Amino acid sequence: MVREVFEYQRPKLKLVRYWQMSYKCPACHKKGRSVIVRASVPKPLLNHSLVAASVVAEIMYQKYVNAMPLYRQEAAWKQLGVTFSRTTMARWIIRCAEDWLE
């Protein structure tokens, strides 16, 4: 080894799409039984929400460890290309605290 260096990479956001495939049994269908098998998909952190656990963890970390208010986080997320309102982020924090930190 010649040397070691630290490099900085800006945070990035990525959209992950989950697909659920459904299959029917052709042999069962011919016998008059309808059997449909669905692949499993990961459960969402919050129902009916696009937010992942990593995003809520970052919001909570910035708020409670770095003392960064939600209005400043709103601007920081906007620089990454996504609009999360302060109200939405506050709801995520409250719901996750109620659902996961009992």
C-alpha cells in the first residue's frame, strides 16, 4: 500500500421499485381449481407512504443528533431533488415513534 485517502461523496437518493409477481397453476386450472401464488415483498415502514426506513432515520438523525430543524432539512432535501414538507417529515417522525419505539 502506498497511501490511504478519505474521499467525500455527496448523499444521493434513489428510487427503489418493488414488483410483486403472481402466478397461476395451469394444471390446477384445468382441474377446476384456481391456485394463485404471489411472491413476497418487503413490508413498508409506514402504510401508504413512499418513505423508506433509511430516509426517516436520516431525518431523525439530523433533527435530534445534529439539532437541524425541519425547515432546514426541507431545503437540504430539495437540493437532492425531492420535496419533503416539514409537516410530512414531522408526521413520519411521530408515526415511527408511535409504531416502532414503544
